[in-house]
Amino acid sequence: MTTDQIERGARARTRAAILDAAAAVWARDYSASFGAIAERAEVSRSTLHRYFPDRQALVDALLLDSLNCLETVDATDATSADPMDALEAYLRTGIEIGDRVIFLYADPDRFAENPNWPSDDSDDGLTPLLDRARAEGAIAADIPNAWAANLFYAILYTAAEVSAGDIPRHVAADLAVRSFRRSVSG
């Protein structure tokens, strides 16, 4: 491995640590300072500023990175034979990136003017899974997709919130899956 490759690897790890720290900090307090993020990332403020010269640069980078993480979650096991298993995987994976979910959706208007924020409300792949689950009888026929989708996201958001506190992430994920399955079963 060359020195250049090692440096790129170290830079990528530092950048990822800063983004992870910003997600964790800003998920709870969007007004938090660069200093709080640098401390959480275990880097100096000057290092943070080398990667992201100002707040907006960090916000934009975290927004894009978080949306990319959600795209990864969206692709999670959507082809599973059992749609409820696919929905469970989707929920568990979403909880793993809970700070990103909270950062993105804690304030619906936070990114309204940001050109990196998707302007459309395109379907994220949840509707086909809900349709498949309904067709197989796992979701009650009288529960509309809009209700099931909003319930799914509310449970995901709640699990992300509580897993950042006193409840371990795996326990929050188990509770989220159980809550969703029981709420929509036919």
C-alpha cells in the first residue's frame, strides 16, 4: 500500500468520523457548535475546519451522506420472499442509522431551501413491500398504505430516538418490529 493510499484511507476515516459525530450531535441539537462536533469526533476544530470550512459545508455534506445512507436502507432486502421479513430488515437497518434519520426528519422545514434536499416525495420502495405484505395477508386489508407507511416511519423515528438514550439499539429494534407487526396484522 502506498503512502498516498494510506493518507486517502485516513482522510476518509476522519471525514466519516466527523459526519457521524455531526449526525449524533445535530440529531439532538441542531444549533450545536463546531466545537461540540469536533469533540464528539475526537478531532481538533482546525481539523474539522480543514474538512468543512463552515457550517453550511458540513450541513450539505451530512445531508447528502444521510440521504445516501437512506438509499442504502431503501435497498435492504426488498426482494425477500416474505415481505414482512423485508419490512423488518428495512426497519432494523433504518434504526442502525437512527441519528441520520433524526437529523433529516426532526424538523420538516429544516432543508426546504437546500438544493441538496429532494424536491419530490417520490416513493422510497416501502409501498411495494406494503402491497406485497397486504396481498399475503400480513397487513389487514382495511389498513390503507398511507396509514401503514406513516406508522412504519413513526415507529422507526421513535426507535431511533429511544435507542440514543436508555434503551439499547437492539432492544429498540425488537420493540419497533413487534410494534409494527402487531399494529398492521390482519
